Amino acid sequence: MDITLSPIIAGAMNWGVWQANFTTKQMATMIHSCLDHGISTFDHADIYGGYTTEADFGKGFAQSGIAREKIQLISKCGIQHTIGNRPTKIKHYDYSKEYIVWSAENSLKFLQTEYLDLLLLHRPSPLMQPDEIAEAVEKLKKEGKIKAFGLSNFTNNQTDLIRSRTEVFGNQIEFSATHIEPMLDGSLDYMMVNNIRPMAWSPIGSVFKEHNDQTHRLKLLMAELVAKYEVSADVVLLAWIMQHPAGVVPVSGSTSAERLKNQMKATQIKLDLEDWFAVWTESIGNKVP
């Protein structure tokens, strides 16, 4: 089943105890603010907040009074982490049918919803059995607990393995001006050919998080492009990845309602061709190949 995602996805990873620690009321306000500005898709994973953020968001969503059909909920499963209140001794991945179903049902309970629009496998495991994964997916779909299924951080070959047994809607990958590999290693081309929707986590990259030659070059360029397009640097960086013909949907990790509102300007601008290639040039520090 095809589903519609908003042009930018609100990543809720840091809405809980990992950073913003929103109250229930603040969660509800954030969800309303996102909707007011055209962001209707919210990205989760069971491990966020040490397995607490989904429940915190769910309480906020329940308090918001927003109709379920107005939003899209994504969650990810499969990582058994040592954080939180689980008795896990070593971080590992579990893609047994039983665990996938159990994890999805937990997400439904915590998010206070009857279905997920999209369930993703969080990271690939060498031990994953595609038949067992497909059985879990088909069971969840048949019971109306998920609308669509996808992957996160999977290579093309790993995606082919899963696609040989069940339909894959999308793949959530790292892609930004400081992490351009998916543009060069065939990942985005592969998704275009196979009608798989790319979603990009950390879409602004490390431009303002790290201090190195690459980020220095990009900051200098951003100063020029900010003046030219009259938008902030994060909007330029989002517009850059969104201009790729694969139809990349950024997952913004911002916890600021005002910043999320501002980032939606990225849907309204198109970089001139030479400006787009200038970002690539400064990313690699040389003329493009």
C-alpha cells in the first residue's frame, strides 16, 4: 500500500528524555505546530528515549485531540539495546517474527494508535531471515496494524534480500551535504529504479556540529547562498538534498517549532544548477568528477 508523507518529516528522537524532555502539554503543542505548518509525518523508533519517547508522544497526541487520519506515524524496530528498562546484556538485533510483531504492537500501545503508517527495520542484521520478516509484515498488514513496511540503513543488496519476500515502501538512510555517499554508491539510483522512497536522517549533516576542512568550506558557501536565496543555511542544506530526483524526504531532528516552520521553506526554493553543484564541490573539496 502506498502512503503519503509530508515534505519534511518531524523526527521525534529528541523530543523526550534524550534532549527536550517535553511535557505532555508541550508534546501536544509541538504536534499541533507541525500540522499548522504542513508537517504531518512523525518519525519514531522503539529505542528512542531508552524505550520511553513513544509513550511520551502518545500521551501528547491523545491530549492534542487531533484526528488520527490527520497524521502519519512511522516507527522502527529490531534494535535490542542495553539502555532503558530491558534486561538486555549486549546490544543486538532481533528480527524474529515474534519480536517484530511484539515490538510493533508495543509501539501501537505507547503511541496510542491502532495502526502505524510505516514500520521500518531499524538496522540490518546478518542473521535476519527474509521469510520470517515477511511473515511478520504480512500478519501485521492483514490485522491492520501497519499500512506499509520499509527499512532503515539497509544497503541495496540487503534491500533486495527483503524485497524478494515482501514489498518495501522506503529506506531511511543518512544523506546530507556532509554525507553524500548515497548519491555516489548507487543507493539513490537503486531506490529510483525500484520505486522505494528515500528518507534522510541527519539531513543537515555535520555542517554546524563539527569543525573541519569540509564544514569550513561549506560554511563559507552557505554564507553566500543564504544571502542569495534569503533563507537560513539549514533551509539551503535541506533544499539541496530535496532537489535530488529520487524524491528524498528529510527527517528533521529539530525540537524547535519555529525552526521546523522555517525549514518548510526548503519546499519552496530550487537552487540554481551551479549552486547545487557548488555544494557538492565544497563537500568533497575538489571539482566534481
